[in-house]
Amino acid sequence: MVEEAEVIENALVEHATKGDLFYLEHLTLNLTIDTIGRVKYNTSVMNHYFTQELARRYGAMQETTAERNSKISVIDLALKAYLEELPTAKGIDADFKEFAMAQIKLFIFAGHDTISTVAVFTYHLLAKYPEVLAKVRAEHSRVFGTSNAASLLVSTPSLLNRLTYTLAVIKESLRLYPTVAAWREG
């Protein structure tokens, strides 16, 4: 998971350097899916399959209405919405393809987006409360020092156990913004 987290870190640094706006959910969702994909599935194989399947079904949707309505899948629904928005499209836009593949993976891994949601709300709260962010950063500096945190975590994963304040922040984020699966009365 460290490698996947580094991808997000690099993307965040790039966006911060440019000063542009972006959807954080896209990054955190990809982190979740890539992590699950690495552990449970081969992500590159899935991406290859989805790319071919999107192209095949896009071609089929360009044909007759009878064929278009014969089978409805998640991919078909995504492509139908795409074609309704861009009826004169000459192929599948790269941004749509990337978004559609992420959503299809999400559908396949239904319920696993909890990690992504927690990450988004945790980042939101850290941005809203800079004094808490400062404490998290201080804890990370104390635990990791000036070393590369990713390298340290790969060699010594137990260092995560020392991030008690960070864990408390994540738990508070879950308390304030519970995921659907975590809603409880009382």
C-alpha cells in the first residue's frame, strides 16, 4: 500500500505546485481500488479487460437500437449516459474512460469505497483545522524523523502503531462523517 500512497502523494504535490482544483475523491478511490486490486486482483489485467470491453460495447452501441437494448450492464449504462451527453462523440474520451473504469471497479468492489470516503473527509477536516494538521505533522516528524516515511514503513510497518494522534484524527473523522455501513443509533 505504501507504493499506492506514494502515487497519491506525488499527485497532491503536483496539484499543490500548480495551485489547481481537482477531485480528491478520484485519487482516494484509485488508492482504494489499486490497493484492493494489488491484494486481490491484478489491476493491470483488469484495466486491459475494461479498456477492451468499453471499446467493444461502445462499438455495439453505435449500431442498431435492438442490439443496444438486448443486454444492460453497468458498462452499458455508463456508455449510454456518455452518448446522451455527447451524441456526436467519435470514440471514447480518455477522461471518460478513466472515470468509467474507476466507477466500474467501484461497482465490482461495492462497499470498499469506505476507505476512500474516510480519506476525503479526513483531508477535509485537516484542512479545516490547521492546528490539528500541525499536531499530525509533528507526530509524523517525531515517528519518522527526516527519513523517507514510505521506506521506513516498508521496512518497519509497526511504526504505524506509534501514530496514536493520527489514528485518533481518523476515528474522529469517522465519528463526524460515518460511512453508510457505520451508521448506528444511540
